[in-house]
Amino acid sequence: MGLSPIVSAMRNPTILSARPPASAATPQPPLSAPSASPRSKASVRASGSPFDACQIGVVLRAVLFVQLVVAIATLFVAPSLSEWLLLAATVTGGALPATLIWLLAACASKRMLARLPQPAQYASGAALGALAALYGCGLLRLTGAVGAAPWLASALAGALFAGLMMAALVLRARGRTPAATTARLAELQSRIRPHFLFNTLNSAIALVRQEPAKAEAMLEDLSELFRQALADPGESVTLADEIALAERYLAIEQVRFGERLRIRWDIDPAANDARLPPLLLQPLVENAVKHGVEPSPEGARLRIRTERRGSTVLIEVVNSLPPLRWADQPLPRGHGIALANVRDRLRLLHDVQAQFSAGMDNKSYRVRIAIPAEP
């Protein structure tokens, strides 16, 4: 049996797909035209909204930015350190509540105002900033912290800060699209690496006559992997979806390596609803197989663990490292591209609420991820 029929099937996404094939009369959009996808259009429209101020990281950066501006501005009028501290504290008493009110209003009205044209969105955000600044100024006037309230200056300053915040939020939202596209292409390229593809096909061919059921299951897993890679992903998927995809990948590698690959799953069902960027867990598992199992004649142990701790979900991928006593030269090390990709995509989705660490742990390599749990 030759490779040509199977390679032809791999080149045809319809044959590979585990879903029923579409009718020949129904035109299919080309893969090179992501604009044809309604989901992509919706994502682009959503990413253009400046009212995405609901994340903790955005709130922290906004507060720190306003405090920095207040501290620098008050240096111009304070003749001594003690007077600067007093003046900065006084201005903070009005600027901090105004900032938090604008963030709350922007977050609460995000969906409603995102339906407006972009100029109207900016105008609404600036108006909210002016009203929040007037509230802060009025607060200082009512408490007697200031004698004559600078109403006009406060309103203009609030509108200016709001405009700067919206510009920063728009740039941040637009940054999601190229990062997600690059990550998807990188994962697609790694998924169709020639050695992985042909090793898997050769393993399936070797099993066709002796164990046809196992060969069929292996090809089904492979087709599902490619179907996921070629699909149009959303902004996030559940941890349960990522685990299911990793199980298919490891089922293929289990056929290749047999007893050399020893897998342990410690899955907490309470963590399954946590959100991850699509195709995030699979490259971590693939790295563990590539650097832990593949170079070692003795194989390696691989452990995937998830756990929910309160409002946080922990994910760990741990693999034992190959012994060095049999190697004539140091084992090759990766470039860290996959790990950097995972770190950046987690930061885009969860900002400061996501934590990522990777490194040696005794005789193992451990990747640890902490993300917020779904309510």
C-alpha cells in the first residue's frame, strides 16, 4: 500500500473532516479569505470598540497613569516636599474617584455604546470623562479641599484623559487580531510538520493489516486535529475543549511510542469551563513529547493536571527529562517560540490575571498556567 492515497486525502479538508461533507452545490469560502467569515467580521467590529475597560489590568494601568500625571503636575506648583505630598494627596482625592467612575461607566455601557459609529463612541467617552472630572472637582469643593473649583479645567482634563484611555484601549483591542492570526498560523505550521505527518501515516499504515480498528481510530484523531487547525477559531475556547484536543494528539503519539510514553491525567471537572485561547494546550503537550519522550530510548512520563482553587484555575504540563548518560553530545534545546507564543496569547486574553511559568523542576520540566475561573 503506497502513501499517495493517504497524502491525497490529507490535502483534501473535506475527506479529513469528521463532519459530514458539504454539498457540492454549496460554494465553500477559500481559506485565504478570512473576511468571508461572519465570526471574523464580528470580531473585527468588536475589537474596534474603545469601551473594553472591564479588565483588572486596564483598571490598574489607568489608575497608575492618572496618579503619575497628578504626581508630576503637582511638582510644578509645590515649593517643598511636604507641600507636594499634601497637594498630591488633595488632587488624588478628586482624580481617583473620577477615574474609577469613568472606568465603571465605560465598562457598564460598553455593549450599548459599541453599536454607535466610532466618532460617536469617542464623543461619548470624552463626555463621560468630562462628567466624571466634574464629579471629582465637585467632591473636592464640597469637602472644602479647594476654595475656588476649576470647573472648566477639570472638564477639559477629564475629556483629554478619557480620549487618551480610549486610544490606548483601541490599540490594545486591535493588537489581538494580528497576534491571534500569527499564533494560528504558527500552530498550523507546527501541526503539519513533515516528520509528524509522515510518522503518523507510517504508524497507521503499519497497523492497517494487523490492527485495522486501531489504525482507523488513529486516522480519525489525526483528521480531527487538522479540522481544528483549519477551522476559524474564536477568541477563546473552554479548557475542556483543549483537553479533548490534547487527548487526540496524545492518542496518536501513544501509537508511535507505545510504552515509552506514559501519560497521567489529573483533571478537575470544576476547572473545565475556564477560557483559553484556542490551540494553546496542544503545543505544550507537543513540546513535552518532543523534548521528553522522543530523544530518550527509555521514554518519559507526561502528566497533565488541572485544578480549580477558588476563583483561579491551575494547569500544569510536566514531563520527565531524558537521561544524559547515553548522549554523545548535549541534547538540542528548543528556541522557546511555543512558550513565548503561549505567554503572549494568555496575556492578551486575561491580561494581568493570567500567570505563566516554565522551567526545570528537579528532573522534570514543568509548565504552569494560572487563569481566572468562570463564575
